[in-house]
Amino acid sequence: LTAHVDVLPTLAEIAGVKLTGQLARQVEGRSLVPLLKDPAAPWPDRILFTHQGRWPRSQAEASKYRHCSVRTTRWHLVCDTNGEKRWQLFDVKADPGEQHDVAAHHPDVVRELDTAYDRWWAEILPCLENENAIGPPENPFKVLYWKQFGGGPTPQAK
């Protein structure tokens, strides 16, 4: 199982750059170089977490189960709600299209991945430094766009 988080360590290794200190502690991925050299190279399974990452200000804890998932090579645990905990489990080896929720048949897998998700969430929650930040009244990229191309958004587009 590989993911986007593997790009930086891969490029760093190819370029001969050592990731050290604070950067090394922040990098979650691993280098794909062993797999690029030998597709049969050992690649231990791991758990990857995703979360939509958008919620109303100061509502991170209440949004814990908002559009999130836990992934291993075989399993994909998905909660596609606006915040209530309702897991679905898919066996991506047997059902790559994720059409059949098998959570009821594998409660042990749901429990294991749910526990891993709880640990991950508890670890990242204190790191949400901008949780209470107040953004600009208007997106600065939109302001620059309309300044460059003239005009402005129609009332419906705002």
C-alpha cells in the first residue's frame, strides 16, 4: 500500500538528500525506491488514514467521524457521514469497487481499525494549530484573479 505521502521521501532518496531533524519527524511516508528497483521487494503493510479535514471553527472533536477512512492493503474502513460514527468495511482485494459492506461479517477488523483511528485522531488533534484562526473576509486568490482579469463575480457566483 503506497500513497501520496511517499513522494517526498522517494524524491529525497533519489536526490541523495537525508531527511533529518524536524522534517524527518514530520514525514509520514516511506521511500518507494526499493519498489522501483524491485517490484517484489518486501513492503510491510501499514495503516493509512484520511479525513475530509473541513469543519466549522472549533468543531474538530465533533467532526472526528466526518468523511474519514482507514486503509490497509486488504481493508478499507469508511465513515461517510457528517460526523456520526457509522463505519462501513470493504474488502478491497475481493471487492475493489467497494460495493459490499462486510462490517457485520468482520467485527474484529472493524474494532482493530477503529482503535487505530482513535489513536491517530488523538495524536493529530493537538496539532490543529489553526483550529480557531479567522480567515480573510474574501479569498485572496479570488481577489487577485478578479484584479488581474477585471470585473468580479456575479452575485450568484459568490
